[in-house]
Amino acid sequence: MKQLYTYIAMAMMAMTFFTSCEPLEDWEDREEARTLDGTWTGYIDTYYYDRWGLTGNTYRTTMYFEREDAYSGWGYEVSYDTRSRYSDYYYCEFRWEVFRGNIRIHYADSWNDVYIRDYHLSDTHFEGNMDDGTNKDIVFDLTYDGRFDWSYWRSSYYTRGTEAGNGVIASGKFAENKTE
């Protein structure tokens, strides 16, 4: 009988140890933030037209997400013309957070906050829909890009961008067509 009580006590301690008080939703947000951490490159439909009035299919965006805590962090984004990526680009820093299955991105410039509500995120692929307050459907399709070289844009920011102090550098088409 004493052995039975011992087993029951051990089972109860194990259940207490392995049972978390954290709601499932919080755990999912934490996992999404962990997966988001890193560099993502791809295409964001209508985004280039909404922000800069640019049309065509040669524009790409690369976003870097760095976690500061379990649910949020900072990052930077560069949108560029693939035919002239070092002369036609827009670099902008941002803050981000995951809350109740939604991702909010707050840009350093005066652009609207972007809300990502309907998306699929894996270790290699990030796709879905963005809401930037323009009432247009913005579809994005990004892939994990561990080999993207940020050195050009980061060095440009530190040599030119600190003059403005706003976390933004625009060049070429993106500077000419910038809408705020």
C-alpha cells in the first residue's frame, strides 16, 4: 500500500511539473516570435505601389527580425529594384510584436503600422496577408534567407542615415516617389 501512495505522489508531482499555467495562445505567440527571428526575402504585392507609387514586378523586400523578448523585438527592412538594388532602395527600421496570433510592425518613418493577421509561418516560408490601413489586399510571399548580406545597407545607414536620425534611407526611385 505504501508503494501505491509513493507512485501516486510521484505521478502528481510529475503532472504538476509538466503542467504550465501559460495559456496555449501565449505559447503559440512565443513560438511564432521564435520562428520569425531572422531574415526573410520575397515579394509583397501592391506594397510598392501603396508606399512609393512604383509598379512592375522587379521589386523585392528583405526583412530582418531580431527578438528582444519572448514576443517582440526590432528589425529593419530594405525594399529594392532587383535590376538596380544598390541605387534604387528604401531602408527602414521597425519595431514588431506578436500578440494573439497577429504580428504588428511599427515603422520608424511615418508609414502606417502594418498588421499581419492571416498568415502561415514555418522555418523556411512566411506568406499571407498584410493590412496597412489602405483597404487593399496586400499579399506577401517571403522565404527564409540566411545568406542575405546586410553590410551595404547597414553601412549606408551608419554613414548617411544617422544625419537624419530617423532610421530611414531612401535612394533613387524610392527617394523620388516617397509618399508620407
